[in-house]
Amino acid sequence: CTDGTTAAAAGTPVVNIFDPNASFPMEGKLNLAVDQVLPAGFVVTGEVLYTKAVKQFFFEEVNIPSEQIGTDPTQGDRPLFGTPTAGLRDGAFAPQRVSEEFAQVIRVKNKNDNRSLLLTLEVNRQMTEWLGLNVGYTYSDVDDTQGLFSSQATSNYGRNAIRGNPNDPELTNSSFERPHRIVLSATFLADLGRNIALEITPTYFGQSGNPYSFVARGDLNGDGYRGQGISRDNDLLYIPNNANEYLWRDPAEAAQFQALIDDNECLSSQKGSIMKRNSCRNPWANLFGMRGVLRFGSLGPGGVDLVFDIFNVFGNKVYRTAD
């Protein structure tokens, strides 16, 4: 194929099936919030929100062995579900199929692993008739077994980074988790006369960077992702104690890889093992926004609001870090 992937054998279908007992997602929520008026006009709000999956969508590959058939000692004892095969362009292993009549067979079913905890504290005060201030902080702890980003079953399964059994992924940091988030805003109100008012609210959003992990190009565990007609890479990278554990065509590449590991605390802390999904995190992100509301009939019922929002006022410059 033009993207370098290997086409599945001619006439070998890729199949998606639903478990007979599968149902739409369902989750349970526990929410507790308290508002308290303090002296000097401060209002404090505290909130706890806990969410637990009751029935989440879960994708599994049923056309590979249910248990590993071996391990790769050169890759941190990576579990294997296929056998070494010469000639594959994008990987060293070919899957051991339960049925050779099919390629990938994805079954959609329900599990109940995912969970999240959000703790929020907010303080606001109306300073004057024309100025209000608000400060908010949210701590979040979000864990899941699969991050679902696609409308295709093979994409959702094949893009979920794993280091063990691909049908029994670890409960780790969700790709959507941002542990710390701060919101600062000020609201300015001006009476323009003729029953018209203008409200301007500049807002700062600051939050933890998104989590990520490194995957290897190719099928390193024989689960059929990549190299058997599916251009998805899901095998988390083995971080060697020394780059020379790998074989290199160019010694300079080994030095560059070693430098990458040594300069990245996330990678260097996982030497000698297959890295954990979403164990690395991008730098803190800053975003500034602006909202304006022009209110007609602000002093009586039946008013009309004209609202405009500006997102990321200063563009991507706020994301740049020092060299």
C-alpha cells in the first residue's frame, strides 16, 4: 500500500461483531457540592464528582490466542501472541489466528473498569457594581483501559497502546486526564444607557499538559496491529538500560536514542521495562479567552443578549517553551 502497510490476504475479511449482551454505555455518578458565604462578600463553592463505569464499550480481538504463547526476553519479556515471520515489512511477528478464514475480528462488549474523580474549589466575589472576580481550581484523577477516539472498531482497538495482553489492558491514566486546572476571570459591567449594558469577561485557563506514551512502529507482539493490513501501532516501547541493547545500522542513531532517553525523565525512569501507557506528560498549557455580552433590555424582562467569544486570544505563542 502507499502508506507502507501490508494488505490483508485477498478475500480475508476483517469483521466487527457485537456481544449478544452488549448495551449502550451506562455509568454511575456521585456528586456533592457546598456553597458558603464568607465575610467580606466572598462566596466559596466546593464540589466532589466521582464517576464509575457500569457498562463501558470495550473492544477485544478474538482472532488471536486468549493467552500469550510466549515472551520476548529482548523486549522486557513482552507477551507474544504470534510467531516470528521473515518478510513482514512492518513487524517481526505474524499473529497466530484462531481462524485463518478471517483477519482481524473485533468484538464489542461491555466492561466496568473506567473511573474518574474531580475535586473543585471556587471562590468568587462581587467587588463593586461593575466588577466581579472568580478563581477556580480542579484536581482530576481519570483512569481508563481504552481511549476511544474513532468510529471504527479496529482503530479504537489498534490505537490503544498496550504492553501486556491486548485484550486485558491496564487501567492507567486516561488520554483525557488533566490533573490540575486553574481558571481566573474578571467580569466588567458597564451601563451604556437606554436600557443597554455591556459585559466583558477576560479569562485565563491553565492546565496540565496531555499525557502520552511512545509506541514502536510494527507488530512486536503478534496481535496483528501493524503489519497485517491494519496501519495501527499499539506496542509500547521497551526502554533499554542502554541503547546498545538494540541493533543499529548507524551507531549515531544509537547515541541519539540514548540521549533521548537520558534527557526525558519519563523515559529514563522506566529503563529496563516496557513503558506504561500515558506515563509521560506534555508541559503546562496556558490559554486566554474573552467573552463579551451586549444586553438589550437589561433592566427588564424580555431582554436580548448578543454574545461574542474569542478563544486563545494570543494564539499558539502561549504554548512555546524556552529552548
